[in-house]
Amino acid sequence: MARPRKHDGVIYRRDGSKLLWMCYLDREGKRIRESTLTQDWQEANRKLRERLQARDDKVLEIVRRGEQLDFAEWADFFLESYSRPPIRAAKTHDANMRACKHLKAAFRSRKLADLNADEIEQYLRKRLRDRVRVYTNAGVIERQELKPATVHQELRVLRRMLNVAVRKKLLPSNPCAGVEFPVSLKGLFRPHYVSWSEQQKIEAHAPEYLRNIVRIITEVGLRVYKELMPMKKKQLDLENELVWIPDSKTPNGIADVPLTPLAGEAFRNQLRLSPCSPYLFPE
């Protein structure tokens, strides 16, 4: 009969090493030895307790894999594999690249698993104090402070990156879940519904092609860059008041879309403005 084990894990000093090491058992009873990367006895014991807690929570392998990956390396992988078109729109990829530029500068030296909510909140406070920097031939010009919406965009990109890491089993949880944005964003994402009188004011000051775009979007609800701008004239069936959408963001968006009388009139006006091109809105 095997002897019962007295300890789940121990801290010890290895010959020829200044760092403390830890030894513990995984859930299958396999003995694991690894460096604590510290000479402090209390810090080494804290890391051992975290390992044992991760083992009991069944996330030990996830934590160990996340500790081997640099944040900058994961950010590059995210941009390459989860941000580029056709997975995301080109404008979304550009926004992700701008956000990752600042995130990588702040967390480049950190391991992915070491990120925590306090560090992220500290980064957000620092970014809110930063100013817009404009690069000119004469040098760098600093202007007004960054808008909270700009900084919040970086938080959203970071949250998305870490959500993917959680799904790939590189993190046990997303530290952004415990982050509170430092300033109020009341009303930032509240939509404004344009009234008919406001639309008429916009149309009165817009060139004719833009007036047609406004009418089509408000009457039919087409997406500007994905559905309306690349539209060809052969997609129109004005006799039956229909427009065919061959490519859309969602599968349900690929369909014949009925037109209202105002939308049909706008399409006819746009056909008159572009007589020599196969596209409805030529460049």
C-alpha cells in the first residue's frame, strides 16, 4: 500500500541555481518541477499556491501555456489570423492595427497570462492623459487630449484579443471582465434616429449623388461599403421594384430586396448620373 503524501507541493533550492524551484503534482499524480523565477521565499510560495489552485480548477495547462506566450506575439497573431479581411472589414482591421500599436508599446514585455485588470485600468488612465500627436516635417505637434471614445476603442480591441485567447485555452479567463473604464461614457453608443425633417435638411445641402445615397440607405437599409458602393446596374430590377444583393455580411442578407417608391426614384436618378459605367456609383 502506497504511503499517503503529506504535501501537495514544496519549494526547494536547486544546486547551481540562485532561483527557487517548486515541485507539485498534477491531477494525474505526475510530479512537475519548474522554476519560480524568483529568489524570494514568499513570492515562490505564492506562485506555488497559484499553481495548486489552477490544478484544482482544472486550468493548470491553460495557465502554463499562457505564461510561455508574450503579449506582443499574441497581438501579432491576432492581427494576422482574426483581424484581416475577409474575416473582418478593412476599416475594422485598420482600427485594430492602430489600437494594437499602443497596446503593444504598453504591454510588450508582459507575458499573456500575467495581464491583470489593475494593469489594464492603469493603462487606460495613462492613455486618457495622453494628447493627440501630429507628425509634421517640423516635428511632432501635441494637440488636445485623446477622446474617451478613442481610448475605449482600444479597450474593446484588447477585450476581443483576450476573448480569443480564452477560447484557444491560453487564458483561464479574460482580465478585461474586471476592468472599469475610468470615465463616464454615458450616451456614447446611443443611436440617433434621424427624423424626416433632418433628412430633408441633409438632402438640401448634399450633391445629387449623395442625396441618392441618403434616400437609398434610409429607405432600404443597405450597408454602405459592403452592399451599396460595389453595386452594379445589372443587380437592379426597377420594373419589379427589386434589387439583388449577392454579397452581404450575413447569409440572410443575400436576397432580392424590395424597393419603396422613394428608393426606386433614387436609383433611377443615380442611373442617370452614371450612364457610362457598369457600376451604380463609379469612382
